[in-house]
Amino acid sequence: MTITIIDSPKCALHNMDPDHPEHPARMHSINDQIMSSGLELVVRFADAKPAHFDELLYAHDRDFVQNIFDKAPTGIDERVWIDDDTIMMVHTLDAALHAAGAGIVAVDMVLANETQSAFCLVRPPGHHASRASSSGFCLFNNIAVAALHALEHRGYQKVAIIDFDVHHGNGTEDIFKDDERVMFCSSFQHPFYPFSGDAPTRSGIINVPIPAGTKGSEYRSLVNHWWQALDDFAPQLIFISAGFDAHAEDDLGHLRLLENDYIWLTENIKAIADRHCNGHIVSMLEGGYALSALGRSVVAHMKALIG
């Protein structure tokens, strides 16, 4: 199975604060692990292109997008707080545009059979960005922009999004809460930021709140019903919000997953993709803040995608 890593050096320039957990070293750690594992010899690489203003409107309200553009700092020392833990600096908008654009590039490459799957190695993350707000380190909802590009502009009729970040993908759910073309499966520690995801919702949104301290074997049993639901839905393309902060070494969460659990998740997702959409998967980096564990987990994820 061919896999393409889509990234941009622009994403490493976004630096909210040296002590902020969502910092450029995340990308450097992943790249180091990719090189040390030998993966760079078997994967392909492609450059992300910045999403255009109108492409962001696939997932977001115009006024919201315009407000982000208007707030974007121009001075090297200028900082604009979007919420309590999301900051814009001079390189943030460019990084966020390339992060959102990476998913569009990935969809187009998969559709053209230039690659079977893609991993978007980008930041800032996206799954907390709702239709009209940014939060939780996220500016634009990268995975939603990509999914709606596929649905509205590339002929897909139904897609699935699987989100295994330690935090609920509340922004993604907000954007697709009334869109039955999208099945959304999200596992997350609960109660925990953003303290959502436990209320009843429509069929096709399958939230799995996970208690703090849950280990891999228990986690697997809690999400195991996803696979039959995804088989029944039969998506034409699968997206993954690939957050690795549920790892046992990650201090931003309190779950106890290990690399083998990410392999198990990815292999099950790949099996669904093989049955229903020619193995086509677009995976996008979300969280993951323990640098060594993040790099190891991404490599494990990509190896499982390759098969």
C-alpha cells in the first residue's frame, strides 16, 4: 500500500510560546522518528498547499474566517489570544492555511490514485475548531475542510471520520451534526476538556467517552462496535483525526494507550477501507505532546497504514 506524507515547513514556524505544549518540536520529533525507522525510504512526500479563503468556507462561517484573517499579527513580537490556550503569532495564519490545505491535497491525490493513503504531518491541529470558533490549539478544522472538499467538490457521497485523540472532536461534531453523509466516530477521555460528547446525538455520530486510567485492552472493547457500524455505513473515503495524546506517556491526558493500540486501531480502519473504498484513507495529525511517544506512535500508525 502506498502512503504519502504531506507536510510543509510553514507549519513548523507557528510558535505560540516556548512553554506551550503545541510547539514546533512536535513535528521535529516525528520527522526524527520517521528517519530513524527507515520509513522515509518507503513513503512518498508531497508539499501542502495553502487553503484559499473560499475553501475554508466549506466548513466555516464567512464572518469567522474573515475575523481570523483580520486578527492575524504582522509584527514578529505580536501575539493575539484566540482563547485561553490558542494564540496567533506572525506565522500562525500561514501555518493554519497550509494545515487545512494539506487535507485538500491529500483528497485530490487519493482520488487521482496517485497514492492509496496519505498522512498529513501538519500543525496547528483542527478538531476543536467549530463552524464559527477556534479553540483548543486549533484555528481551522483541517479534517472538516478536507471532508467537505471531498463531498462538495470531488463527487463523494459519504465519508467517515474516526477521531481517537484524547479530547473529544467537538468542532468536527459541530460542523457535521446535521450532515448524514458523514459518519463520525470519536473516542475521548471524559470528563475532560472540552467537556462534551456525552449527550445524545444523531445516528451516525458514535461518541465513546472513556474513563481516565483506561488501558489498551479496556479501550479496545469500548470502541469495538465502531467496526460493524462503519461496515454498515460503507464509506467511500475514510478520514482519521489522528491524535496521539491518549498515549500513556502523555501528560495532557490520562488514558493509557500504547503504540500497539494505535496499530490495532489503524489496522481495523484499514480493513474497513480495504472493503469499501479501495484502501483510501486520509489521516491528519491532531494532538500528541509527549515527543518520543508521539514520534513512535506516528511511525506505528503509518506502518499499519502501509500494511
